[in-house]
Amino acid sequence: MDCPRCSVEMTEIPTDDSTLQRCTNCGGLWVDVADLNRILLHGNLPVLSAVGGYVNPDEIAGTCPACNVDLVAVEGGEKRSLHYDTCESCGGIWLEGPDQDEIAEKIDGNQAKKEIVEFYRRFRKK
């Protein structure tokens, strides 16, 4: 599966209960919506449909690495300062990676899940 930002092959992050993909170039994460909901629930957060957010139709968000349709940007957090991209076809989620100098060479499944939960905690703040 290729990164929607860099178009390089993403690396699968092994976990017990989900399939996560990470771009080693930009640090972005791709997660299936069912896996995301499980991660959110285990992080004591509501499922994605209850998280909220605002679709930005003007944001060019890239192409879904799973089904090659356009991704839609969803904004949230304080003053809509955060965003994630989602595929309206398969429901997959793309989260931008950290700043370039903060990208870890390798991360494990628990670290990736922690990044996801922390992002959505900040995303839910109004």
C-alpha cells in the first residue's frame, strides 16, 4: 500500500488486533476505520462517528491508498487546528506524521496506537 502523501510503500506495523500502515518517509499512519474504532474505545474515547469534526471541501487531501478514490479532509480541535483525512468509500483514515525531525525510524503497534489516541484526544477539544 502506497502512502497518500509520498507515494512510497508503507510499512505494516504488527499488532495483535489491528492492521496499521506507516510511511517511513513522512511518518503518516493509515488505519482501517474498524481498527480505529477499536483503538479509540480501548483509549476511553468515543467511536469516530461520535468524535465530530467539519469536512473541508476545499482541502485537497490526496488519494486513498486502499481504493484509489479521493480522501476528504476533516477538521477539528481548537479552532479547527487539526485534521485527518478519510476515504468516503472504504472509511480508512490517514493521520499526518510528526514533524520531520521527530519521525522515529521504527515504532511498534503500542506506540502507533498511543499516537492515534493522543491525536483524537486533541481533536475532540473544542
